[in-house]
Amino acid sequence: MIYRFRVILNSQDEVYRDIEIQENATFEDFHNTITQAFGFEGQEVASFYESNDQWEQKDEIALFDMSDGGEPTRTMAETILNHVLSKEHRNLVYIYDFLSMWTFIIELADIAEPEAGVTYPNLMFAQGEVPDEPIDPEFVSESADGDLDDMYGDENFDDDQYGSSDDYEHLDFDETWN
């Protein structure tokens, strides 16, 4: 069977790719297909995350296992698409380049019979161009003007407790410790 996905880049403009790939392909194959379809070099760390209908990130499928001896992480090379995805479990979040945080939502749109003469994976359709930089998430404070005193109250910050930033005399450390 062939899985047909819509892979949508989180961007200001409508940027997505419709991709077909074999159901028994690995997530590493899918990762390589996505990076090529969007014009990335494919040399950055990436992860897929299983997701629910609200696009909340669940279990990770990482490019590399970086678990430091703890519980091993599922890796893309070892994980097959149809072992994770089905008609009931159709959504993924994909993050490419953890420094830039290119974020994609992926939906399994259809499961179809392979077509004669078509080579898979197959880029079916491309909409929009990838921007130069990913969207920066906006962090808005809960306070109207963003003042920490308003958010936490004046009583939590005692400026006299530590002295001025130029006064190190009262601190108990040796300035030449290095």
C-alpha cells in the first residue's frame, strides 16, 4: 500500500507538499523525502512526534538515539511507517533543525494502491516556497506591559538584598579563582 501525506510547514504563507511513500518505508526514508521536497540539505537533526487531533506532541521518533543510556529512543532508521500510522492514527509533528525549529504538521490523507509506472517516494504536489527563516514563536507575557513587577509583585524582588551589579565586595568569593 501507498501512504499519501500532506506535509504543512508552519509559516505565514501556505507552504505544503503532498507526498506518496510506501507504507513499509522507514521514518528515515520519510525524513529524507521531506527534506528534499522542501529543499533542505538534510544534514540537521530532526524528529517526528506522534500526535493527536490537537497536534500535541506525543512519543518521539528521533533521527539518532541520544538517550545517554536511559530508555532507548525509537529511531527513524528502525521504525516503519505502518507500525506507527494507520487510518486511526494519522497525525505527526515533524521538527527539522532544532536550532532553527522548522516545524511541520503531517497528516496521513489516504492509503491507496500503488500505481503502475510511479516511482516511490513521489512528490505529488508542491504549494508555496519555503521562507528564508522559520517563524519565530511569540512569547507574550501575561502582564499588559510585560513588567516583571506586575507579573510577580514588588515583594518578590529585593534589590538591596544583593547590592548593585557593580558591588562585589559583600559577596563571599575570590575574584581570582580562575
